Amino acid sequence: MIRKLIITAAFAAVSTISLSAISGPDKIIPQPVDFSVADGIYNLKTDGSDIKVYLSSPAFADKVKDLPDFAKEEAYELTVGKKGVKIYAMTEEGAFRARQALEMMRLIDRDIAYCSIFDYPRFQHRGIMLDESRSFKGKDFILKQIDALALLRMNVMHLHLTDAAGWRLQIDAYPDLTDHVAWRVGETYHEWEGLGYPFTNAQDSKAYGGFYTKDDIREIVAYAAERHIDIIPEIEMPGHSMEVNRAYPEIACVGEDGKPRPFSWDLCVGNDGTFKFLETVLEEVIELFPYKYIHIGGDEAVKKDWEECVNCRKRMEEEGMKHKNELQGYLVRHIEKFLRERGKTVIGWDEIVETGLPEEAVVMSWRGTPGGIKAASEGHDVIMSPNSYVYLDYYQDLIRKEPKAVGHMQSLRHVYKYDPLEGIDPEYHHHILGLQGNLWCELIPYAAHAEYMLYPRAFAIAEIGWTPQEDREFFHFRERCLMLITVFRSMGYNTFDLFNESLRAQTGRLRFDDPTFKLL
Ligand code: ACM
Ligand code: ZN
């Protein structure tokens, strides 16, 4: 009996689906909260004239009255019947999410079953982070991924715009950031590293890189706003900032020999020029990004040069600091206050809670889940993006099958297993704003490769963020992924080949330290 069950499960895992000719709410990702399908098929008109939208009708307002505000704003009701499509929502945003659900049904097949959907998201933050510093993929790539996120009813794109490997945002006050350290020698991150981190300029035939002009950002922000997606800029500090020291060595840490250290990984917290630099940059960032949140990084500061720097040592003495870690807290608190005074809320990687932080700051948990769990219990809002589940630069299938990637295998199945409320005391559930998948690009130099790592795992992030936990079921989700992969490929996305995923990836997580790994 047990053997029979195992064989059945294995067969179910490898069998491919038969693509039904009729689309409907049971085919889409994320799966809606509530839906039903009736007899009858509707063929959507191409000009949209058969779609009627009703905003804030009393009956719909009554239906959503008990939902949290964020869910109310995105909630919608959608019916497809013989007279066409009706959409009810409280806001344009809700109506847009409905249109995207309809669009996904249409992309699967123009013939849509008569149906009705009532739907709203589980979490308010459903995001993807793209690392534009390590590999600059440019505006067209970003716009294309915004389209994908919109279709998946996601609402946040976080751009990692600055890091040692390249500064990617025009800042008028500091032109060397884009004239110089946006251009490196070495097409890939590791080539550049192997060459000793050389920067050059755009005119050099060996230059690799680029940056977003202010006009590019305005276009991206406007394009995203039409799709009800927020763009969160990340200006990294104090770690991962060697490019700033290379462009402006006068603000870098200083060694005992009195010379600046432009190869220092971290910003100098002892130099007042660092604060002037960051505040000036952030003033320009605020003008470009009209959102509540600005991400200030905060992860993995090396802090080595701080020990030796005369300015950092002086700052510690003046401020009565006993440990170099307190320099990080000093900088983060200063910048948090600066941004709060300008109406912005800081987001930072989970390291920022270790050195004292006002409750208003939002924590992005990446070193697994403990940082987020602790931060929520201390009163912070939290976005869960644990590297134990949703790091999209990690392998998605067996190492021998895949381009070089990071860490252990985070297959579609493994990502889908994640519940952002895992380990969070119910008392603090309200602090969990949602989740985010992060695509670091040290090993991902090209746009097509980035899409390969994103899809279909971003489908899982979308469904985790939207669909009630008790309604999620992996094999049904995987079948819908196979359909959506076909759709995405037809739209020109270079997805992972889920049809040829190994059985091992479909059925479980595999760590490098798993003794059976060598056998695969
Ligand atoms: C991170 O992955 N260093 C935030
Ligand atoms: Zn210093």
C-alpha cells in the first residue's frame, strides 16, 4: 500500500498537464481567494468594450468592509458571463488587479469559462528585488519585469542601485558616480574582482556597465505607477560601498599613514563628508521616488578599516562608543532621522536592528527568518526575504544541470513551501508586511539569465503573497506554473524549463552538505 502511494506520488510529480482549451480562475497565479466556474464560454473582445468597471458600489463596499485597508484597496470582484465582463472594486488599484487576473486568463486562452471571482491579497508587500549594481540590465529589462509583476498582481519592485560593483543612478551633485564608477573593466562581477576591481569610463571599449538617468527613473516610476507597482530604491550604506570611496576618496577612511583608503569596502563614519554625501544623494533620490519607503541597505559592513581609521576612532571617542559596531548604528540612526524628517520611512537589511533603531524603521529579514521574527517582536514592521527560502540567485535544480549559482537548491517547491508568518507569534502578525524574492546578480551577468532565475520562482512569491495559506497546494500550483511558463515564453521571457525539472527538485530540497548530493 505504501509503495503504491509512493509510485503514484512520483508519477504525479513528473506527469505533464494537458492544457485545457478553456481558461478560467482555476488556471491563474496567484490563485484567487474565492471563485466559481459555471457552464458557458465567453470569448473576450479585443477592444475591451465588453469590460465594465464599477468603483465603490455600496454592495461591494459592504462585502469588503471587514478587510484590512491594504486588502480593501486591492480587492475586486470579477464576473465573466454571456454579456461580457463586470469588475467591482473600491479603487483604481483594485480594478487594475482584476484586469490583470482577466488578462492572465485571456493569455492562457481567449475562451474563458463563465465565472465569478472575489479576491484580495493576503499581504501588502509582494515584491522582487533586482540587483542592478552587479549587472546593469537597463531600462527595457526593468519595464519588461514590471509587466510580469503586474500580471502576477505583485506590487513592489526593489532596485539595488548601488554597490561596490557599480553605482547606477544619476546624481547631479556627484557626477563621478556615473562618469566613473558606473563603468568597470570586467563583464562579469568575478572577472572584475579577479582584475582587482578596475573602474574606467563609458568611452573605454572595455567598459561594462551603465546607469539610470533621472529621465529613465521618471519613466520607470510612471510606468510602474500605471500598474500600481511601487519602485523602492536602495542606496546601500555603510557596507557594500567601495565604489563611493573610489569616486570620492576624500571621504574614505584614512589609514595611520594619513592616506585615504579608496578600496575600503565601507563608508567612513568618522568623516562628516560622508554624511554630507549621503544627505545630498538622498535629497536627489527623494525627488525621483515618490514613495513612502527608501531602502538604505545596512548589510554586511566589514568594519575593518573603521578600527584603523583616525576619523572613525575619533568619532568613537567623541560619542563614547565602546565597539566599532556602534558606528553602524550611529550612521543608520542619523540617516533614518534625516529621512523621517522628510516624510520617508527607512527600510534596511536585518543587521540594522542590532545597533539601536527607532520603531518606525522597517526591517528586511534576509539572514534566514530569525532577524525578522525578532524585529517584529520588537515592534518593527518587517518584510520577509529569507535566504533560506526566497533567494532567487540560488540553484533551482541540480547543480549538474544548471548554470553556476549560489548556495543550496531552492527549487520552485522549496520556495513555495515558505509561509512569511512561519515562526512569528500571532501577537506580531500585523507587523509582517509581506515578502520579497531577491535576485542578486554576481553570477547573473545577462538579462536572459536573470529571467531564467526569476521565472517561475517569482510565481511562487506572488502566490505566497496573495493566496490564503490554507488554500495553497503545491501540485495544483505547479500545474498552473506549467501553463504560465508556456505563456511567459510566448511573451518572450526566458524562463527556466520547468517541463524538464529533475524529479529530485520537484520532490524536495537538497543541500550541498546532503551526503546523497554527490550521487546526483
Ligand atoms: C544580502 O543578501 N546581503 C542582503
Ligand atoms: Zn573612517
